[in-house]
Amino acid sequence: MGTAALSPGRRLPPQPRTAIIGASGLVGSALLQLLNKHHFPMASCLEWSPRDFSAAALPPLDLVFWAAPAELARREIPPLVEQGIIVVDLSSAWRMNAKSCLIQRGINQHLLRHHQGLLSCPNCTNVGLVQVLHALLPVHPFFGVDVHTYQAASGGGRRLLQQIHASSADSSLFQNVIPLCDFLQEDGSTAEERRLVEETKALLQRPDLSISATCVRVPTAIGHALSLSLYASTPWPLAAIKKALKSAPLLQLYPDGLAPTPRSIENPELVHVGRIRLGASPKILQMWIVFDNLNMGAASQALWIAQALLP
């Protein structure tokens, strides 16, 4: 393998030989649909199950979409990158690692110029939050973020998704909400809440931002929702805020009196925002955010990264 294969910021060929690891999973299936919908040019597309995955058995490839568990990603992705394959990782394995580029569409695409072959998509919950925060930062400075998330069962995988339809005492999510998305940390937060905080700061390059998060799993099939409060030192200019949200390319602002819901959103490749209002003080801004966690929150990000690397 020559040095050109591992040169920073390298691009894909016009029709990359492609594989999706985990193509039969929820995210992998959504990604496959998007690749076809947007006519992503591929010389070939190999669909591989994580259970049967073997890097040694792969044919020559240019691009791998990794939609498989993080445990496997930690072990199997580095050898792929060493072979000169560009890997777009949708798992949590490498997001905060210096060997990877954490990329979100419309936020920090300039980092693509420096990638070393491994590109990580953000946590799906971060995608909606960061798109909104990024749109508002140039309009009105704020120092504090308080976010409560209501996350669809599909964010926890197919097995959890099936629980919302199973009328059994063994189904923890049937007619229930669970304030534990992922396992607890020593400080009482969950791994999902930690990801939400750390990745948001990294994507926005704002390590000073104060972020509090509570993540709740709800019995909805697809569609994460966020209740967001932002704290500033001066009163929020509502007209300017609404104008900024309306003009942001990946956001859809709902008019006063209307609010998006997971069932009502029509475009799964946008972040939907409504209920823009002041809180207990004019220095507190509140809003409601909804987006498709499988599409906008994951598959759309991976597709865009690959499209950006085409010649």
C-alpha cells in the first residue's frame, strides 16, 4: 500500500467499491434506501452482516459504511483504514478519538480536508440539537443549554423497537417511558447524556458551553424529540431568532401555533423546530425539536460525508 492511499483528506473514486456492514439493521437499511434514493454512484455495493464479518474476507473496497456495534468497530475498523479504505462509522466507537474526524453536515465540513480515512457520524440525538445551536450562535450569544430528549425506541435497536408493540410484563417500554438511555456513569448521568454533552461541545468547538441533559426513551417507533432551553446574558430577540431558524438550510421552522411531532414530519432529512418562546425570563429561550433519528440523525449524515468525498 502506497503513501497516497493514506494521505490526509484523500477522496473517493468516481464510482467507489462500497460495503455496508450491518445493512440489515435499522440504520443500515435506512442508509441503503438513501443511497438508492439519491443515486449515489457505486461500482458495487456489498451488504455484510456483523455476525459474519471478516476483514480478511472482504474484496477490494474504496468505501465502507459501518452500521454495526461499537465493540466490533473498535476491533475491525483500524485494519480497514490501514488498507486504504475510507470508513464512515455510524457507531459510537471512534467519535471522540483523535484518529477519527467527527463530522456533521453543515457544521464542520472543513475537517474533511484533514481526515485520515476514518470519519465518524455524531450520535443521532446530537444532530438535531447541534443544527439548532449552530444556527443561533451567530445571532445571539448564549452560555447555557438545558435539553430533555424523548428518544424513539428505534434508537435502541430492533429488539427495543419490538417492545413497544408487545403487551407483556417483560416489555419494559410497552406503555412506559424510561429515563435511562444507555448505562449509568459514576456521576449519575448516562452514557447517552455524556455523548450528548461531549459531542456537542466538540462539534461546535465550544468547550466552555454549559450543557445539562436528561435523555428519556419513549414508546415511539421513529423520531426523536427535544425540549430545549437556552440561557443568555441579555434578552433574546425573538424575531431575529425565528428568522435565523427559518433561513437555516437543514431546519424547517413551524409557524406559531403549530408544533412538529414524530408522526407529522414530512421531510425525514430535515430538523423540525417549533414552539419558539421565551421562558420565565426574557433571557431564556425555549423551543421544541423533532427529527427522524434513523434518517436525518444517522443515514443522511453518512451519505452526505460520502458524497462530499466524491471527485
